[in-house]
Amino acid sequence: MNLYLLALGLVLTAGLAVAAVVFTRRRTAALASAGVATRRGRWAHLGVGLTIAGLGILAVAASDPTASVPVPRAAGTVILAMDVSNSMSADDVAPTRLAAAQKAARSFIRAQPASVDIGVVAFERGALTVARPDRDHAAALAAVDRLKVSGGTSLGTAIIGSLTAISGKPVRVERDGSAPGLGYWRSATIVIFSDGQDLGDNTETAAAVAQQAGVRIDTVGIGTAAGAAVSVDGFRLHTALDEATLKSIAQTTGGAYHPAADPGDLDAIASTIELRLTVEDEQLPLAGAFIALALLLLTAGSVHTIFRSGRVI
């Protein structure tokens, strides 16, 4: 709201009101001194009053008034942490764990409203932000499509890398398990797509850091308990879904674990992961309503004056 325009408009309106009162009194006194009796009803000055009131409302409209209205809506930041370790090449979920996870991630991204910032972090032993959180969901989709398997798995690194993407600055975890300067992110969610096979030793600490920062972690288990064999550097290794680790991460942060042992489960992921609602204040413009009211008052004032005196003013 432009307070200067509002103040100027109200001063001018007040000046017109004072001038109208002074003019009416002088006119009445002049007629009385000339021996002309004036008989005015209680509504004699209604037209002038309505006109001045309309001008006052226009002054308010010119100041561009707005109202702050709280609007609940799905908003915030979501980081999709995608496991690209060698175990994700297993085919116990067709066609492979990684391909199935990519399909589920794409469905999830497409299901989100434009008000949600989505980023993608690829992790194995390390973590790399391949798409920064943004409302351009096409960038997140392209990042998911580019993922390839390599290396081992560190879920703790995945969490820290995701927190880095959320905060926009490197997250450093101290020996006491704290992360100075991380802040509190109550509308941020990390969704980890992984088979849960964890070679790192900082997973519990990283989950606790996320919980302290208000970040919820949902985990999606990609794979089966029976598992499958994968080839790594010429060796055949058996890999199976570790649900216990994924459940523990989710429970620590108040999130949920979503099993996805077959393509049908993965297709439903987009609808089972619920984002938190945040209440944001939206500025609702009121100038149009004030202008409509002012025009109504001005019209009423003019009509009243015409019917009483035959003049517009």
C-alpha cells in the first residue's frame, strides 16, 4: 500500500468535506439574511455526502491496498536421493532396480504441483547434486534419466548430500553429531530410492542431523528380500533389499518407509508419499473492490442530487 497516496487522498477528501459544510452554512446564512426561508429535509445533503465518500474510497483504492490471506498449499523442497550403486543393477525388480527407481521418480515428479521445488541427488559412496531444487521440474526429470550405476553405497552420505542441496551450502557434521548453520527446514522432504545396502558408518548420525533440521525422510525400498546376483569387477555378488536400515532412517525423521518389490508398488509411490502442507501468506489486491464501491457511492450521490435539484452537482 502506498501510504503517501493514501494520506494525500484522505486529506483532499477531508478538505472537500469541510468545504462542503462551510459552503452550505454560508449559503443558508445568505438566504436567511435575504429573508428567504430554507426548508431542507434530513436527507438534503445525502448526495454531497455520498459523492465525497466515493472520492474518499477512490483515494484508498489509489493507494493499492492489499490483504494478507493465509493459504494452505503443498509447497516446499523435495530432494530425490537416487541410489546409483552397483547393487542397483540387480534385476529382481524388472528390468533393473535402478530403471524401476527412475520410472517411479519420474512419476513422482510429474505428480507434484508447480509450487514444489524438486532437486535430484545421485549417491553411491559419495553424493552429487545433479539437479538443484527448482520449480523447473523438467530439469529434475532430465537428471533422473541420466543416472548410471557405479560404486558402493553410503546412505549417510546421501542424506548429507541432500541436506546440502536443501540448504544451498555445504553441510558439515561435527563430532557431536550437530551441523552448525544448517537451519530449520520444516517444509523440506528427502525421498531416498535405494535397496538399503549400506557400506557407510554415518547413517544414524546423518538421519539425526536431518531430524534436528526439521527435514523428513521418506524411504523407498527397491528390491526383494530374495535378492539377485550382480557382476562387479568380474565378481558375482549377491545383493538383497535391506528394509531394516531404510525403516530406521524414516522412523528417525518422522517419515515413512514404502516397500516397492514389484513395478505395481512403484507405480503407486507418487500417491503414497505425502508432502507437508505449509501455510503461506498471499497478498490479495483490494483496489478493484474499493473502486467498485467508490463508483457505487458516486453514482448514488449523483442520482440523489439530480432528483432533488435537477443538477448533477
